[in-house]
Amino acid sequence: MDKVERPLSPHLQVYRPQITMVLSILHRGTGLALSLGALVLACWLMVVAIGEAAYSDARVLLSSSLLKVCYIGWCFCFFYHLANGVRHLVWDLGIGFERVQYQVSGWLVILFTFAASACYALVVII
């Protein structure tokens, strides 16, 4: 059987990145990162349930500088996922589909994410 040459559909290299495209990809990535954070949270809850001796051993690891950096990253992921989720809920109401509206809402999501992450990191983590 001969191979039929068919045109390929355009891929990501063809399109110029738009804010909705970048935020959609970032939303998926932050969801994956939050899943990893949920595993750390589950381990912490298991250690707490085991007892005080296990908690004191795990506390050394959980308060390390490397995990503090991860906590800040997870805060960023949480606030981004939250803000973009609210944006999508507004879209579900049929609001915000005009070009200017979705660009402004996208930049507001980014601004809120950085501001909330910085405030949370300064107050709670650091």
C-alpha cells in the first residue's frame, strides 16, 4: 500500500504565543506541580498520625531550605491555579470573551499570582 502524502496540521511552532495559550499551558503545569505538593502534604499527615517521634524526625527534612523553595513554588502554583480557575468560572458565565477583556483578565491573573505569592512567602514561609 502506498503512503498517501497528506498535509500536516499546524503545530505550536506556527503560532505566535498568545496570552490565553501561555496561561492554558501554565494552568496544566501548575496542576501537575500541585499534585506533587499534595503528595508531600499526604506524607506530612501520615507522619503526624504516626506520632511525635516520627514528626520530630520528619520536621528536619520538611523545614530544609530546599523544601522552603518548593513551598514558595507551590504557593505560586496554588495562587495561579486559583486565579485562573476563577477566570474560567467567569468565562462559564459567558463574560470576558472580547479580546481586550481576556487580555486584561489574563494579566490580572498574573499580577494577582505574583502579588499573593510574594505576600504569602514573606509572611508565612520566610
